[in-house]
Amino acid sequence: MSALSQKHLIAIKDLQKSDIELIFQTADTFKEVLQRPIKKVPSLRDITIANLFFEDSTRTRISFELAEKRLSADTINFSASGSSVKKGETLLDTVNNILAMKVDMIVMRHSSSGAQSFLSNHIKANIINAGDGTHEHPTQGLLDGYSVREKFGSLKGLNYLIIGDIKHSRVAGSDIPLMTKMGAKVKVCGPPTLIPKYIEEMGATYEPNLKKALEWCDVANVLRIQLERMDIKFIPSLREYSIFYGVNKDLLDSIKKDITIMHPGPINRGVELNSDVADSKQSIILQQVENGVAIRMAALYLLADRG
Ligand code: CP
């Protein structure tokens, strides 16, 4: 197969296994481009991409911008602060006005789950979801899967653990379907109040004890507690969370197993992950960030081909 089955990249749930394999293979080619002295190809020279960020971002926003520049696309960057959204303009009006200026593709982050899906029913341009509320963050799921594949050669048969605030995590929302589609087993660990009731329907199992969960896994992806998405208290305190669910070197040393540690960022050091693990040889956190550019180049390139 040489084309994606989808015109938009809204959710990993929508992708077939062959789509994910195609994105990984295309990212391999772009990763090789990114090692060259001139890290640029003309693939999207005639394409204009709008990066619409209605919510804060460091990694995803810069990674998409770099990916677009490496592919020679023209780009415009929009953030909700300082825009006419503040004057009451609707999302659809904002996007239609931007598209009227002959923009071909939209990369969008929004705090509302489903915002990109809604748009995809009303506009012709390709849309890439750069994170929607607590729903999905598909390019993060892809770069996580790609980084594990790079380390282990394949995702098939691996034990993949996600620790922390699963309930509010769009990273978990994309990682669980991606890892299970690619043949890994997924377990989640965290306080019961931060685990969705439908976790088994998502394809994962739940282990409340962190040490037992770590003993099971080959790879542990540690997530941040997303206080900004909580309108009520789900945990008594961050200090207590850190005592029961924080990952540190003493805990990993007690397991006597070389677990690979991941984190999507931003890290709250000393809460979910200590610096003695985040900055250790076990951590592939910065490789995840590096791989994000190649994965986003692959997604942009393949979707532009779908027109
Ligand atoms: N991983 C991630 O989405 O980070 P940002 O919020 O900085 O984009």
C-alpha cells in the first residue's frame, strides 16, 4: 500500500495497521533526510499549511513547524490569544477565513474533544489533529510507537505500560489503540480515580500497584497529572501521588529489569518522574522528541498526497 486510507489524521482509532506501517516506513526515509547536512526536501513546495493552536504547546507546535519547513511548505501560525476568537468569532468562521487565503492543510490543537472531527465534516482541506481535549493526540501516539519500534525492532509482543492520569490523557487515548493495533499488550497504572471506567473496552488492563506493573512491562510511558483538565479533585495531593505513583531510580533499581522509560512532555520533575530517571540511559524522552519531526513529516507528506 502506498497511500493512507484516510484524508485526515484525526484519531489512531480511524487508522488501519497498514496506515501505521506506511507512516513508520515514510518516517524512516525522512529520518535519514534529517541526518544530512541539508535537512530539506522539496516535497511540499506548492502546499500552504496553517498551524492553528487554540491551546498551549511547545513540542508539538515546534515539531510541526520544523517538519513543514523541512518539506519546503509555506506555513502560517495562529494562536487563539491575540486573534478575533476573543471577539466571539466561531471556530468554523475562523477556519473558513484562513482557508479563503488559499491554505491547503490545517494542523490544529484545541481544548475541546471532537473539534477537529467537527471541522472535517465542514471543510475540504486536510486536517491533522495536534491534540483535542482528552480525546486523542495521534502524532504523539505515532511518534511513541515509532520510538519503541526503533528501540526494539517491532512492537509485536511487547508489554507497554502507561502510568498516571489516564482519564484526562489524549496521549493514552492514542497510544492504547496504536500499541494494540501493532501487537503490543497494554496495561495502565495509576490511582483508580484517574482510570477510565471503560479501560478494558479500550484494549488495556489495569494494575493499581506500581511495582507490580513495572515488573510486568518492557516499556513504561509516564504521564503528567493534568490539573488543568480537572474541575474537581481526583487525588488528595501531588505529594501523595508522587509517593505512590512517582517513578524514581530506587524503585527501578529494586525491579532488576532494564525498563525503557518514556514521557510525552512536559515533565513535572519530582512529581510523576524524578530527574535520576528522566535523564538516565533508560530514558528515550529526547529520542521521542527527535522522532516527532520525522513522523510529522511523514503524516504531512502522505496526507498532502491524498489531496
Ligand atoms: N507532548 C506534547 O504534546 O507536548 P506539548 O504540549 O508541548 O506540545
